[in-house]
Amino acid sequence: MPELSPRRRMLVLAICCMSLLIVSLDTTALNVALPAMQRGLDASTAGLQWTIDAYTLVLASLLMLAGSTGDRIGRKRVFMAGLIVFTIGSALCSAAPNLEALIAFRMVQAVGGSMLNPVAMSIITNTFTDPRERARAIGVWGAVVGISMAAGPLVGGVLVDSVGWRSIFWVNLPVGLAALLLTLRYVPESRAPKARRPDPVGQVLVIALFGSLTYAIIEAPASGFSYVLPFAVVAVVALAGLLWYEPRRDEPLIDLRFFRSAPFSGATVIAISAFAGLGGFLFLSTLYLQNVRGLDALHAGLWMLPMAVPMFLCAPLAGRLVGSRGPRLPLVIAGIAMTVSGVLFAAFDAETSDVTLFLGYVLFGIGFGFVNAPITNTAVSGMPRAQAGVAAAVASTSRQLGQTLGVAVIGAVLASGVGASSYKEAFVSAAVPGWWILAGCGLSVLVLGAVTTGPWARRSAERTAERLESVEVREAAGVGNCCRCT
């Protein structure tokens, strides 16, 4: 990639941030629209789960493929394709005649979204070659997530109340088109010097694992265990296939050797736990505020600001703490705050009082605000420079998988608890197991954040890095192994 002027570099950063904004804003604004969509499309709780999970599931399955494809055929080309597909998917979602069509069009959106975030991050890292400039650019990139979290519920509430739930998707159309034209004009093309080869078998196994597991969880309450048992078996077989097949490839989709690093393994589980907490928290909160308290979408969005604002304020503070003191402190703070928030709802019915509801939202916002920055840092801690991008991609996939599982599990628990009872009357008691699960997610962040960031964990990361580097040296010298799991 040619050296760009400072002004051109900032323009490239702005274009990449536009793509992140529409992807993030779409998700947060959509949560506020769920009750309106439920009424408009006559959707069940499982149907609402699928409107979210169809998107995050496809996103989680394709993130690593999209990143490696951009490295191989050109990041600008893949980024533009992602903008086109995401914008078309948004237009289709806005015109969906029924729930089934909306779910299918959300999957189209996700195919485009999978080409945006990982490829945009690659464009940023290749545009900002100075380490300090790159750090600031990534900081701006991360702040956009906080902006979307703060603005999403409010924007969604205004649009749903004034125009209708379909307008949630209209916002993406002008922004996507503008980003596409600006990318065509100002973003230079770039490729990796040595791109990873495709791994179609690994990709199919990942899709089978994520898809069948999510389907079994969501459909179990309504269809019964015997119906979802075959899908659970497919998930187990796909997982076994990944564990057997991936170590035997020279360039696997998921390099299982990474998991010998305690910080990397910890960051993966922390990402799944934290984003499962986020997905479940938003799902329960939205349904409670509108379907139980009877608030309109705008006032429900305003009620979520006590959660969104701390997320926005704490995210940059967490980044500075990671830079100055390492990831342990922000992870411990995040774990404590998320756990206390979950316990407040589970044990004390926080949603039944304005004061405790406000406090529970603030605590969760603080916790999630502190958790996101250290995840990537912990994942790449000690990794060889050439492997850092792949490690970060696994962390991003774990975030999406966590959000998928959070909505699936919490929604299934809620549906089982409500049963045939009156939704409004049964919600608080039916949601209690879900709140305990969210408290468990916070406890997982706390424990793993403390355990996988200490001296023992750093030594395991160093040993893993040494093994990875030695294998790379042997491969570069033409000395291979019959199996990469050594």
C-alpha cells in the first residue's frame, strides 16, 4: 500500500468507522424494535431470537473467512463487496413481508457485515504504519462501538415510534452508499504478502457447529428434546471433526495450537461470556420495558441510556488501563460489575423498582464498558507478530458467537418459564433463571480475567509463541511435519 498523506489516512479511518457504525447501530437499534416487530409480524419469542441470532450466527461463521479472503484477493475489493451486500440486505429487511423473509434477509445482511469489520481493521492497520498513530486510530475505531451503544437505543426508539420498525433498516442505505462511493475514490487496494489458503472443510464444520447448536437451543422449549436431538448430535460431530481435522492442515481456519496459550484461551471464553451477557441482557430488558411495563420504543430507549452511557465512557478508560497496567484490572472490574448487576436482577427483582433498575443498568454498562478493550489485548498477548491478526479474528468470532448463544439460551429459558401463562404476569419470575445465567457470565469474566492474566499465564503464552515461531521457521526452510499438532 502506498504511503498516504495525513488527511487521506484520516479519511480512510472515517470510511472504515462508517462501516462499523452501521453494523453496530443496526444491532443495538434493532433490540428496541423487537416488540414492534413481534406485533407487526405475529412473532413468537423464538422468532424474535432468530431475528437477532440469524445475523450474529452467520457473522460469527464467516468473519475469519472474510478476513483471509481480503488478504488474498484485495481488502478494498472485499470491503466494497461487503458494503454492497449489507446495503442490499438492509433494503430487503425493510421490505420483508413476514418473519421468515426477515430472518433470511438478516442472513444476507450478515454476509455483507462479515466482510466489513475484519477487513476494515486490516485496512486501518495497513494505512497507519506508525505504531502510535495506529494505536490512536484503533482507539477511534473502538470508540465508534461505544457511540453506537449509546445512540442505538435512542435512535431506534425515535424511528420505531415515529415511522415504524422497518425504518431501522433504512438508516443503513444512505450511509452504506456514501461509504461505498468514498471507498471507491479514496481507499487504496492492499493485499497480504502471503495470504492464508482457504479451508473449505473447516469452514463447513464451523457453520455446522454454530448453526446446529443454536437451532437446538432456540427450538428446544417449543419442539421438545427429541426433535432437537439430531441437531445436537450434528453439533457434537462437527466439533469432533474440527478437533481432528484442523491440526492436520498446514493453514487451518482455526489454529488449535493457539489454545495452549492461557491468555488466548481465557480471552476466547471471556469474549463468549461477556457478549453472551450483553445479548441476553438487551433481549430481556427490551421485552420487559415494552411488553411488561408498557413503555413505547422511545421511552424504552431512554431507559437503556443508564447502561449505554457508562459503556461509552468506560471503554476508553479501559483502553488506557490496559496500556498502563495490563488487562487484569479492567477485566476484574468488568467481572465484578456484571456479576453484581445479574445478582441484583436475579435475587432482588431489580426490574420491579425504578431505583434498582437504574442501578442494575449502570452496573452492567460499567462492566461491559471495561471488558471489550482487554479482550483483543489478552488474545494477542505473547503471540508472534505474524499470528496476531488471526488471534484477533478468533476473538472477534468469539464475541459474535457469545452474543448468539446469549440470545439463544436466555430466550429459551424465558420461553420455558412463561409457557402458556400470561406473558406480562409471568415475565419477572420466568426471567429469574436467565438473570442468574447472566450473573454466571459476569463471574466467568471475573475468574478468568484474574487467572489468565498472571505470571503463569504469560509464561504459557511465551511457550506457545516459541512453538509457533519454531514451526514457522521450519516451514520456511522447507522442513515440514507430518502433523501440525506437535
